[in-house]
Amino acid sequence: MRVIRLSHSGINYFARLVDDATAQLWTAAPWLGGTETDRLVPVRSDTLLAPVAPSKILCVGRNYRAHAQELGNDVPTEPLLFLKPPSSLLGPGASIALPPQSARVEHEGEVGIVIGSELRNATADQARKAIFGFTCVNDVTARDLQKKDVQFTRAKGFDTFCPVGPCVETDLTPDSLRVITRVNGAVRQDGNTRDMVFPIDELLAFMSHIMTLAPGDLIVTGTPAGVGPLVHGDRVDVEVEGVGVLSNAVTHASAKAT
Ligand code: ZN
């Protein structure tokens, strides 16, 4: 099943993709007990929203060996966690806004996980069963501010710095998924989840011993090697095998969003 979120007649709905052009509306998010209605609506690129509504966005840094090395960091012995605010969410097709405070904004294509049921002090097996589905995430990062601040909050937290979508795919196993990032069509990152330092089930279990993971929470699982800059006028695509392509334009914060 592919779950999307869209605006229809001024109201935001979660919906199931019936085909590329049609969706069936839900009463609420499926991970919050929503059920399918009998209403079919057309899917248009300009009404698609990020297909998530998380209470938190919990991310892991340096979860691919080659990426840790390219930034001159050691591979961590425990997962390195940080949060992005839900206000940073951006839908497919919307524009990433380059903030004036940064001279170096970079893409980080990643696999996103949507939590289906509450996880607290979980085992890896329990964590696997609590996954609702998978999506594409671009963990946009102001690299200069990340280095300057040490803390990640500002560098990772600007509005529009968390594009997600285009859908949440429920019928996938995450152990060997390709994740590819392209800028203006040229491949910048080409990784595979089998190369993660901390595999997804272990990562979720580790996180759940720190904070309760709630249904709908978005977990962002780290980026492979090849991160690089984004500039005004770029188009950045994050593709997760089996999910689809998340595509966003890049503009100056002062420029009108397209
Ligand atoms: Zn990242």
C-alpha cells in the first residue's frame, strides 16, 4: 500500500494511492486508526503534501561508514542521534529555501521510517513489527553552521529542511534498499541500507530505550557518502528503491517559492 497526504478542497487528508492519478481518502492517518472512506479524488503534483504528521523527527548521523569518513569523522560506537523540528517538513515538489545565515547548504538523501505502533524499551524484533512503512527524506543541512555550532539544531532545523515523500510504502523490507540522490539529474549519492553501521531494527530499539516512539513519528536513518552543496536553481531528487522519487527545487529564501 502507498499512503500519501494531499490537500483537497482546502482540507488535508491522508489517502491511499489507487493508481498514479487517483487516491482514496482516509478519515485520519492510518497509524492513528484512520479508515478508508469511499471518496476517490484526483492526485495532482501541486496538491501533494509530505505524507507524514510526526510528533518528532528523530535522525541518526554517521550511519554509513564512507559518509563518516568523507567528513573526517570516526564511525560512532553508538548511534549519534539528533532531532529535526516538525516545522522543517516540506512536501514533494515544494522548494527548499536557502537561508541567508548559511553559505553551504547540502543534501543528505536518506531512508525514512514511519512508526506504526508505540515503541518503548523495545527489542529489535519488536521494533521491526512496529514499522508502518518507508519513505524518502532529504536531511537538508547547513554544513557551515553544523561545524560552527557543534550542536545540530540550527544547521538541521530551518523551515523547508526536511522534504519527505512522495508516499509511504508499507510493503517493503528495509535490509537491502538502494538510496540514490541526484542533483540536476547527476548522481551524487548512491548507497544501500545493507551498508548501515546500525541496521534499522537495532536503531529503532536503541532509540526506544531513550524516548518513546509514537505512531506517526518519522525516523531518518542516515546518509551514504557523496553529500554536496545545493545552490539556487538546483533540483534535488532522492530515490529510495521501492518507494519512488522525492523531487524538490532549491531557491533563495527571499525568492518566491515555485
Ligand atoms: Zn542526515
